[in-house]
Amino acid sequence: MLSRTHSRILAIAALLVTALTGVLTAGLPTAAASRPPRIFRNLAYAPAQPAGTHGHLLDLYLPGQPATKPYPLLIVMGGSGWKADDGKGYAPALAPYFTTHGFVVAGVSTRSSFQTKFPGQVQDVQAAIRWLRANAGRFEFDPARIAVLGDSSGGWTALMAGFTGTGVRAVVDLYAPIDFLRLDPDMLPGACASFNRAFYLTACHADPASPESSLLGCPINTCPDRVTAANPLHRVTPSAPPVLIIHGTEDGLVPLSQSQVLFDTLAAASVPATFYTVPGVGHSRDIVSVRAPRATIRHTGTPLTRDYPHPTYGMIEAFIRSALA
């Protein structure tokens, strides 16, 4: 038989386990949390152009629990400096959190700058959204509740999707390039040298082979009309969807000022926006982390959600849900 002391120890341990379980699962839909997501890979939203490439594919992650009412949809696009056609590869990092919290997640790829020049990438994401809307019933999400998220060049694509009349209801932008002609003047000290080494360049973003020049098909300093057409700021209207912006102060690839000018433009157009500036963080997806330092936070107008001390998936979820509502 157990002694009274041992019995008390076991009872306390059981209470601690119960309490810890409650903390870890707080806010999670019970059925969704208990089942793995349902995954549909390599769905073609358009023909491959050119043949054998992957910029026409998307993956879908559905909550493990079949929907009793349609889920919201989060479209995710990873950045590569427009050099790759595998943007859907960012979605697996977010899908575990968002599917257990009642979202369908779509990882969407668009063509690289080697396969098509601007505006081909914008046309791709528009085609992907049209395909997703047409198949919303099949994949259990609400075509009227769509958010987009991307980092770096994927953030640029997300902004373009939100600002070009696709019906997107919320945009999450992680450190996207915005105004290509302002990149080099605002780079951190020494950052252009590192950028040149990383991309085998000599003239930073103005180089004829830079990611931005490759996207446009011309050195950015020689084609201002194309630079203007590729600038999301010129597509902002008062009807634009709410935008969440996240950028680190030590970003050595895309200067923080790019997000600052985006926020100022949204504010001038009275578009709801929240801007998290994270100190000491560079050009990295780790910026969305409970380990990130305390951020500086700005809002246009009335905040859509309460302020969080730093960017997390929970903060992004709260922003999206508020925007979709």
C-alpha cells in the first residue's frame, strides 16, 4: 500500500500534469488537435509554363476534423528573391499551428524570374486564388474569408495579391521589398557588400543581375516605369484589406525603411494596418518566434487586436481573425 506521503505526491503530480496539459492545449479545438492535418500535394492551379517547372502548383493542409462550417483560408508564399518556383515550401512551417486552430492552409508557388518576368508572378497568384475559390467547397473553406502571408519576395507577392482586387481580406507581410529604387540608399552599413557576396553581384540591388532587376528584366535604374508598376504602394486604395507588417531592425537584405514607407502609405489611405518592428532581428523567418525581442508596435487608426510583445503565430492568427470578421 502507498503511504499517505506517497499518495499526496502522486495527487500533486496528477494536478500538475492536468494544469500543464490545460496550458499547452488552451485555445486549441479539441478534435482538430487530436487528428493530423489532411494534406493534398501538388495540385495544379494552371498549366506548367514552361513544361516541367513547378510554379503552377499548390499544396493544401486541412484540419484533421472535417468542417461543420467552412474554415477560413490562409495562403502562404515563401520568398526566394524570385529565383525559385517552390514558394509553397514555406507552408509546412505554419500548417501545424494554423490547421489545429481551425484554418485551411494553402502553400502556393509562383514562377521564378528565370521562367517569367513581372507581372507574371502577380498573374500566377491571381490564378491560384481563382482556382482556390472555385474549389472552396471541395476543400472545406470559405471563399469569402481568405488571408495571404509571405516573407521577403513572397511578402511582395502577398501584398500584390491583396492590392489587385482578388478579394483577399487580410495580408501578412514579413519584410517585403517595396520600392526597389530606395533599397540601396537605405541599406545598413556594410550590408551591400554582404548582399553582393551572397548573390555574386557588384552593384547591390541596382546590379543588372540583382533579384529585382531579374524580376523586371532590366537593371532597375534604367526602367523606372517598370519599377513603378512593380511597387505595391501604387496599388494602395482605401478599400485595400488590413495589413500586418513585421520587419527586423538588422535586416541586411531589405532595409527596414521599406516597411516604414508601406505603413505610412497605408496610414495615408486610412487602411487598417499594424507594424511590428523587431529589434536585433535580421532577414529571417525566426522573427515570428516567442524568442524574438520586444517589438515596437504602430497602428493606423483603431487597432484590430491587442498588442503582443513580439510576433508569434498566435498574434498573426488574432490579426487575421479580426480582419476577416
